[in-house]
Amino acid sequence: MKLLQHKMGLACTLAIAALLLVAPQYLKNYGVYLLSYWLVFVIAIMGLNLTTGYAGQKSLGHAAFFGIGAYTVAILMKAGFSFWLGLPAAALICFFVGLVLGFPALRVQAIYLAFATLGFNTAIWLVMRNEEWLTGGTFGINNIARPSLLGFSLEGNRPYYYFVLAVTLVMAGLLWGLLRSPWGKAFKALRDNPIRAESLGIDIRNYTLLSFAIGAAYAGVAGALFASLVQFIEPAPFTVGASIMMYLMVVVGGAGYFLGPVLGAAVGVVMPEWMRDVPGVAAWYLPIFGAAVVLMMVWLPDGLLSIPDRLKERRAAREASALRAAKAAKMKAES
Amino acid sequence: MTHPLLKVTGLKKAYGAIQAVGGVSFDVMPGEIFGVIGPNGSGKTTMFNSVLGQIKPDAGEIELNGQSISGLSPLALSRRGVGRTFQTLQVFGKMTVRDNLIVAAQEHQGSMLSRMFAPGDSGLGDRADALIDQFRIRHVADTLAGTLSYGQQKLVDIAMAFMAQPALVLLDEPCAGVNPSLVGGISTLLKELNRNPKLGRQSSFVVIEHNMDFVMDLCHRIMVMVEGRVMAIGTPAEIRANKEVLDAYLGN
């Protein structure tokens, strides 16, 4: 049963990967750009899904890491360094800043932690907006080049898309491996019951800090790819509002589901872009989206990917009650 | 002469003006099942939590195998072979029963870095399966623990405390809220685990429980606590015959 689920998950992942491989053949330039945009967010949301969905640390500061990653690459490239130095630098810097942000999580939880991370996001955003000597302030940094790899230029939208896809698959593979290792269980134990976890020898301090750090590193990688994708960055995409939207993407896709970010990012970034071109819908997109989220929180609080589990549970409950009814009928007949 | 496995001396803990535990001393011998009884508010759980590093006692010395463990964190105690259960259910609700058991022991082996590359079940699958069979929860092994009935979760909860093969386990009301037919089952399980031949050594328990039949049947020795103090320590027969205990707690 569990094996079947694993196989189905693997089959799903491979099918999605195959689809993504051929998709650009059927899309126009902007469509390819949008797909890259989506994958960048998939990477970022995978990280937040680790921090929040698997390890249970409610963070509303993820866009700050996304921004730190983007600015790291932009600033380094403007200073003449290569993108290939900027990408790992973005991941590393975010990892360590994430580690530091993890410390408040050792003292406060739930909504209080959310507020602490929100404060962090605001502070980072203020640095991006006000420290013009470093970040260009509200004018941002423009003309960020796309790199070339082994002599191949990734300048065009299509080659850059395949590069982002490759990074996405590598990041997904790494996360998959991490979650399947004992670490994955430790993160879930921390989420479900930290006090019990500690009494079983699980070092909740280390796992809390690392859930933030690794999640932040994912946002850093995503931010680096983002800077080079859009080629112009300014503080606006890294506000507290963006962090809340990222949290929403985790929840909509399904917190703690491996493929949740794939769906969540699609709903969060692709759908609004796509609907912008549909006449009559564009003006209504946000209200419809808002209403859909409200309805979803009421009926499907565990996200879109919880639907199969829901159906399975319902079937099991129906079978159990049928069994009980049959037993009762039998007892009645015998008496 | 065998030395005590757990030695508690002069343990004190006050909350404001209330002396929850006022100078409690006792020994638990290797392989012993040591019961702790007493009315509500007599300081049993406070004593437990002080021994287990969950709260900081005001005074007193706690030794495990002759070494001081006073002031150690629950984490450090777990790594030293002290397991526990809580008064209320504490399972990992969104993990399967099998994963609940595996995660209960995985951190006791290797380093954090080595665990990053270890197989998903940390090589503990067989041990988990053995406990699953022993606790007769095979049919729910792949079910999320949070969806089980109270009694089944209680079994998982107790089994988790034994996964890391602890030398000493402190059980806080293992029968609370469990239906009477399961109480006998838990008693049998604990007796089996106490003698566990597979471990090559016996494991000792300290058990807080209100169910008198259960305590009298299971425990080798019993400590009666009243208002934060030790009223009596003795075998079940001695406790039953103790007039002071009868008056204060057991009644007629």
C-alpha cells in the first residue's frame, strides 16, 4: 500500500518532469518565461514547505530570503563576479541568515513566531529600499545578465528555462532525499509534538534551526534564479505581503505534501498572470482568488493535495460503517 | 550487593507557597517495577518531571547508576537511556504508527550528519516490527497515529517509550482513560518488557497510576505520596496492610 503510494508519487513526478521537458515546444516566448517564473517559485515554496509544512515552524519572512538571494546575485554580478559564484553565495548567505532567524523560533511558537519573522521581513525590506549605495533603493538594480554554461549562452528564454528546470529537479531531488532520511521523520516529529520529540532524544534545537536554514537556502537559490530571469530587481517583490502570499501557496498546495509547492506556486503566480489576459476575468481575479481561499480554508484546510487522502478516509469510513451495519443486521437475525 | 539504578535524595520543589514536593527520597533497583501512588495533587507528577529534567527542582540529588543526572535536559536523559510516557497522549499524529516508533529511537545512533545519509528507517525496522507485534497493533502499523482510537494511541504511546531500549522508563498513568479490558493487556505487556530477554538485561520502571488493582498486581514495590511527602514505601502486601496508608488514601 505504502509502496504503491511511493510508486505513484514517483510516477507523478516523472510525468510532470516529462511534461515540463516538452512544454516549451508548444509555448510562445512569454509562456516559456512564465514557466521559468513558476519554477523559480516552486523552488522557493519547496523551502518554505520544509520550514512550515514539514517542520511546523510558521514563517512569514520567506520573501526576505528570496530577496536576499536575488540581491546577492545582482550585487555580485554588478561588482563583476560571475553568476556561478553568485548562486552558491546566495544559498550560503540565506542559509546562515536563516539559521539566525531560527533562534527566535526556539523561544516562541505559532502566531508569535509568525510575527517575529514578519518583523525580520520588514527590516530586510527596509534595507533593500533605503540603502541605496548597496541596493539601488527604489530604483533597484537593472540589466542583470543571464549566465552562460560551458560555452552555451542561457540568454534566451528557452535555454534559461531548461537551466531553471534542471536546478528545480536537482533541488527537488535533494529535498526528496532529505525527507526520506531520518531527518524527515525528525522534522515531522518536531512539528507534531516538540515536547515528546525532545523526550525521545530528538535535538529539537538543531532541527528547528536547520529547518529555517535549509528552507532559507532554497529561497536563496530561487532568488538568484529570479534576479537573472527578470533581469531587474527592486524591493517590491520581497515585501511582507509577498511572504504572506508564499505562505498561502504552501497552504493551498498542501503543507507537508512533497508536490504541494508545484500546485501552490501554479495557483499563486501562474494563474493570476494567465488570467490577466482573459477579458472580463482580469478585474475579478483577486476577489475570486480571495473567496476561493476562504472556501478552501473552511472545506479543505490541508490543501489541494489532501483531496486524495480525504477521499480515501471517506471510503474507509463508509466501509467501516457498512461492516458495522452488516454485523448489527446479522446479530438481529440471530436473536 | 547491587546498587540502585535510580537514586533520588531529598527532592524538593515549591510553586510559590505551595510545597509540591517536600523532600522525597527513594531508590529503584535494576529490574524493579516501582509504583508511585497517592491522591491528586500529592506531587507525583512534579516529582516525575523533576527527575526527568522537565522542571528544575529546588533541591535534591538524582543519580542514575551512581552518576549524577541532576539538571540534565530531557534530551540528555533520553540519550542516557531514560524513557518516559506522559499523562496525556503524546504521539506524532500525522506520522504512521511505524514511523512513530522509528523516530522514537533513530536519534540514539550515529551523528546528525550520518543520519542525513542513513536509510529512512535507520535500520530500526525490525525492532519496530517486533514491538508492533508485541503490542498487537500490526493492523494499524501503516495508519496515521492521530486517526487511531484512544486505546490504540495509548499503546503506540507506551511502545514508543521502549523503542530506544531504555534502562529505565517512567510511565505517568499508563492506564488513564483506557477501557478496563485493555488495562490487563497493558499490565501483561509491561511485565513482558520488564523481563525482556532479547535485551540481555532487565529494564526498570517507575509507574504512576491510580488504578489500584493494576499497581498492586504489577509493581514489586510501591511508594505512597501524600502532600508532597513519602508516607510509605513497601511491597504491595505491606502497603495494603499499612494502617496509615489505608486511612489517608486507600480507604477501607
